[in-house]
Amino acid sequence: NTSTSVLSPNLLDQASLVQMAESPQGDLTVRIQQLQLDLGVAIAENNMLKTEMNQTKTQLEMTRLLEKRDLSYDERAFLSKSLGRGGIEERIGQELEDLHAMKAEWEKEKAAKDSEIKGITEKMTQAWLDAAKSQNEKAALIQERDELSEKLKELEENGPSSGLASEEHLALIDSLKSDLHDANEKISELESRILELDGKSITDEDRIKAIEETLEATRSDYAEQLTVLERDRDDLQSRLDDLEDILKVTTDALRSKLEAALRDAAHSEEELHEVQARLEHESELRRSKESDAEAKMKQVEAELQESQSLLAKSEKLVKVLEEKAKDYESSIAKREQEIAELKLELEDLAGMVQSEEVDQMRKVWENEKKRLEEAVADDITVITGLRTEIQTLESNESGLQAKIKDLEAIIAALNVSKNDLESEVSRLQNMSGEAQEQFNKERSDLQAKVAESEKAIESLESETQEKIQSLEAIALTVESWKEQCEAMQLEMIQKTAKAEDVGLELAETQSQRDAFKQDAEAARREVEVMSLQLANLEKFKLDYETAQDEKLQLLGKVSELEAALALSASASDKAPSATQVDASEPSRYKELEEEIAHLKKMVHDLTRENVAVGSENKKLMLEHDNLMEAHKHVETECLKLMDEVERLHSESLAAASLVAETEAIAQARVSADATSDASASQSQSVIRLEGLLKEKQALLDRLTQNHASEMRDLRQRYVELDRSKAYEIAQLNKELTELESLIESKIFHEADLEEDVQVKQKLIDRLQHEISDLKSQLSHGGASNGVNGSAYPVPTGRSAFKPTGSSLRSEYQTSPTSPVVQRAPANYSTDMSRSSGPKEDSQALFCEICEIEGHDIISCTAVFGSKNIPRSNAPVYADMEDDRPYCENCEEYGSHYTDECPNESLTYVEHMIVIQI
């Protein structure tokens, strides 16, 4: 590339050397102006390098802030604003504006250079005209002097023979001598002018030395700045490697944390399912126990009602029998009183005389006695029957008391089971509360882990954005450094060539000055040497004419190049060029634009995903608040239920105390019934016990109804709470799966970004390798090639620009999607070794979208379209044997050869444009 980049300047320098051989004053002034312009360009480049250094310093400051852990609110706001979508777009727009400004500046410099070249060519033509006039005058004077000297000799030789015209001869000799003297004076004037020009050349040499010293100083400054920039680039590269290592470590840690959190969540879900299954099993057992207890309670209540009805009937019979017994006892007492009265009457009448009245009275008394005895016997039988009935009733009452005791034992057992059920309910409630607290705790932990993972993801996204931006900046700086290195290398080569040309020109002017002195001395000494100098001047004139012809040819070529450049510019606007080099640069620029658009789209997608994640986080926080409120409500309900259970427990204890009192009263009644003298107190105690039993029965019924209603409400609340918790658990599981999918997508996106970073790193390494190869080629080429002060020969014929074209085609045709095998000359084997690298990389690449080896996601046609696809998917082998003519410029078979190509000048111009760009 560098050999073709300096062809035109070297040709112009050679032409200027030939043209300025006879005009050293104009040459020196033009060289001084050229060096001043070069110095101005070097100062402008120095300023541009300083601005780039400032930009790199600002980028380093931004990376330092990004690497800083504890940032303030203003720094975070600044970084988020600078790293956001608007900042990236503004930055890209600013870079595009800078590129356009640089392009406009280069165009202005190009126009200035063109105008300067035009002025230099005009000055050169004027200098050539002046030199031609001076040479013509000098040649005419020398010819005139020679003619005069010849005439003088002839006259001196012919003088003695012709005495007639001696005076005329003498006059003629005098005139010739005067003419010769005038010619010598003119020659001396020309020599004095040469001496003046020599003095001016000395002063110009001093000025050139000063300018060369300034150029050396600028070169040393440029070398120092270049070393500093390379050091900064190495620092940035090492920092990028450190950031990549940190990113890998953080991603591995986050993945391990996420896997541990997922395992904990799965374990907690399993435990929650086990607790739910256990609660359901215990609730079913409790329901079965409650149903059995209710059935037993109903059976006991039925038996108690039956026994109570029997007891009421027996108590009624006892009351009736007691009343009858009382009546019989009163009648017996009356009869016994009557018998006692009759006995007294009998004792009174014992002493009386038995008379008929006595007999009658005795008969009447006996009859009455018999009747009374019969009545007493009947009463005794009735009393015995009543007593037997009372005994039977008492036996029945003892059986009923035993039944009552059994029922009371059953009631106590039911109360115990009720207390057990209540304790079980409280235990289950405590377990559910603990499970709820554990679930809430695990949920809070999971939410904290999710928040940490989101923060880590956001930090990773910011780091990836920072790395993308740093990579873009590094790529831009590398490209700018590459362009600057190429431009400065070309400039250094041109300046070295110009310095060599100036040295050659000075040597030539010195040799010309010595030659002029020798010519003057020889002209004074002998005329023959002047004739030889005249022959040399004629030869030099012929050389000058050939140089003029070459100059005209070069000007024609320059005009042709300008026309071809205009044609290529118009052709590039209308249709793509025919050569691979010109087609590759716009395609590369389009690829870069597509990459920038893709990166913008990725940044937009990431910001949109961040907004979506933020909205989802807000929704989750609202749901968390609602769940906390529901949890508080459930806690209050549980407290109320616990209070009601305690109240029921106290009421059951009161009922148990009442039952104990009834048992004591019954035992007292049994002990009182043992004696026959306290029958009245037994009846009263029985009546009081019946009343107490009725009241306690009513209280027990009311308590059982309240307990049943409360248990029903508790069941309903427990079912509703279970349903709500199941729904909340399902929602949380759904949200957890969504978060897991989101985190997995983020992780895959980060993996894609890492692959992009690796691809960009490979591209940077390849570009650095190419720069080093170009530097080595430049150093070897500058050391090996050197003819007449020019280090770069002009290619001619069929081999013109062949290595450049083949190397460029081998460089630009090797893409990751289609490997190109290109035949190159023997001295370009390094290009083939470089081009084999992407082929091996392309064989190791794999596309996850197409699931096909040979290309990656960035170069996939399914993602970025078919713009980056080469014209043929099959490899192009340049070693194929074909008898048809082939043109390397047009890259076509069958029409013409390379040396017969009508587009050779256009291809040369395109090569020059690519090299200058």
C-alpha cells in the first residue's frame, strides 16, 4: 500500500528536480513554502492529537467513576445520564460531526494543496521560461564570442596577405575586440549573478536547516505522543481485560447465587407443599373426629332425653304414691286413734254388767273391729304394694342415676375431646401462622435476592454498556491511530524523500555552481573547452526538453487522474465500483453503520426491558403491600378466634364445675335416701335437682349450638384462608417463574454481549497485527528499494499494481462466511498466512440462531439481512486453470488482460483514494 501511496509525489518530485535544475532561487522559495505548509500541518496534527489525548483522559475519568463502588447521587445521575440512550446518541452524533468536520478539514487541506501545487507548477513554468531565456542568451553570447574569436583569428591570419584593406581589418578587429570585451563583461555579469544566487542559496540552506531542526523537534514530539498513546492503549487494553475478568467472576457469582436461590425456593416450595398436605390431612382427621363426636353427642343427647323423660315419669309416680301414702298414713292414724278410743271405751265398759246392750254393742264393736281389721289389712297390703313400688322406683332411680353418671362421664369425655380439638385447632393455627411467617420470610428473602439480582443485572448492564462504549471508543481510537499512523508514515516518507530531494538539489546546485565556475575559467582559457561546454549545454537542453515532455505528460496524467477521480466519485454515487477494494470500503462503512444501528437498537431494547422490569417491580411491591395488609387482617382474625376459644374453654370449665355440683348433690341424695325418715327432703332435693338439671341442659344446648356455629365459622374462614393462600402461592410461583425466565433471558443476553466483545477484541487484534505487518513491510520496503533518491519505483506493464491488488483482494475477500483462497506472488506469502487466520476462526464459529457452523450471530443473514453476504458463497480459487484472458482490475474472464484494461487509470485512482482514506 505504501509503495503506491507515494508514487505520485515521487514522480512530481523527480519532475521538479529536472525543472528546477536551472532555477535554484524559485526552487528554494517553493521548498521553503512547502516546508512551512508541512510545519503548519504538523502543528494542526499535534493539536488534534492533544484533543484526542484530552478525550482519552475524559474517558479514563468516566471509567474510574464507573469502577468506583460508592458513588454519590449526583455521580450516579451523571453516569446514568451519560450512559443512557440520549447520551449514547449524542456521543455518536458528536463523533459523526467530528468525522464530518475532519473530512471537511481534509478536503480544505486537499484544496489548499491542489492550489499550492497549481501555483508551484506555474512558478516552475515561469522559472523554466526564465531559465530558457537565460540559457538562450548565454548560448547566443557564447556563440557570438566564438564567432568573433574565429573572425579575429581569420583576420590575424589573413592580415599580412591583404595589405589593401588593413585599415578596415584593423577597424573590424577593433570592433570585434570591443564586441568580445562586451561579451566578456556580460559573462562576468552572469557570473556575478551566479555568485549572488550562491549567496542566496547559502541563506536558503541555513533556513532549510532551521526548518529541518523544527521538523526534527516536531517528529520527536510526535514520537513521544505516539508512545504515550500506545501506553494509554496498552493500559486501556489491560483495564479491559481486568474488567472482563471481573465481569466473568461477577456473572459466575451471580449465577451461583441465583441457582442457590432457586434451590432454596424449590426447597421452600416443597416444604410448603408438605405443610399444606399435612394440614389437609390433619384437617380431614379433625373433621372426621368432629363428625364422630357430633354423632356421639347426638346419641348421648337422645339417651339423656329418654332418661330425663323416664325420670320425670318416675318422679310423677313417686309424688302420686307419696301422696297416697300420706293419705293412707293419715287414715291409719285416725283408725289407730279410733281403736285406742274404743279400747278405752271397752275398758270403761268392762266392769259393767253384761247386758243385751252390751252384747249388742259388743257385736257392733266386733263387727266394726273386723271391718277395721279388714280395712287395716287392706291398707297394709296397699302400703306393702306401695313400698314395693317405691323400692322398684328407687331401684329405677339408682339405675337412672347410674345412667346419668355414665352420661356425665360421656359429657366429660366429650369435653376432653373438645378441649383436645380446640388445642389441636390452636396448634394448627400456630403451625399455619408459623408456616405463614416462614413463607413470608422466605418470600422476603426471595424478593431481596431478586432485588439483588436485578441490581446486579443493572450493574452488569451498565458495565456492558460501558464496555461497549469503551470498545467503540477504543475501536475509533484504533482506527484513528491507524489512519494517523498511515498518514504520518506517508508524510514521513514524503518528507524524507523531499529532504533527500532537497539534498540532491543542493548537491546538484553546488555541482552546477562548480561546473559554472569551471566553465567560466575554461571559457577564459580556451575556446575549445567552451565548445565542449556548448555541446554539454545542448545535451542539457535536450534533457530539458525531455523533462518538459515528461512534465507535460505528468500534467496530462494529473488531469486524467482528476477526471478519473470525479468519474469515480460520480460512479460511487450511482453504482458500486468494479474493483474489490472500492467495493469493500463502502461495505465496511455500511457494516459499521449497521453495527452502530444494531447497538442503538440493543441499547433501546435494554432500556425498554429496564423500564418493564421497573414496572414489574412496582407491581410486585404493591402486591407485597396488599399481602402484608391481608396478613395483618388474618392475624387480627386469628387473635379474635383465640379469644373466642379461650372464652369457650372457660365456659366448658364452668359447665364441668356445675356437673361436679350435680354429682355431689346426687351423691348426697343417695346417702339421704338410705334412711326412710327423710323422704320429704328427698322429694325436695329431687325437685331441685330436676330444676338444676333442666337449667344445665338448656345451658349445655346453648353452648353446643354456639360451639357448632363457631366451629362452622372457623371451618369456613379456614377454607377461605386456605383458598386465598393457595391463590397467592400460585401467583407468587407464576411471578417467580416469570422472574426466572427474565433472569435467564438477561443471562443469555449478557452471553451474547460477551460474544460480541470477544468478536470486537478479535477484530482489534487483527487490525493491530495488520498495522504491525504494514510497519514491517514499510521498514523492509524503505530499506530495499532506492533508485535516484526515490524509494518507490513506478510499476509499468502487466505487473503494475499487481501485488497491491492481490493483497487487497486477499485481505477484503476473506470474510467469516465465505473463505476466499487467492493466489499471490512469492513475496506476499505473509498476506496468505494472515488471511488463513479468519478461515480457521470461521471454521470454529457457530451460529446459535441457524444452528450451523461457519459464522456467528453478528454475521448471520437471518438477523442483519443479506447486505454482508459476498457475491458468491463458493470459495474463489485463483489457481484454477483457465485458458480465457483474465483482468485483475475488472476481475472478469474472457474480455481482456490486465495490461490491456481500459479501466487501468480508474483502478489506480481508486487504489490511491483507498490508500489516502
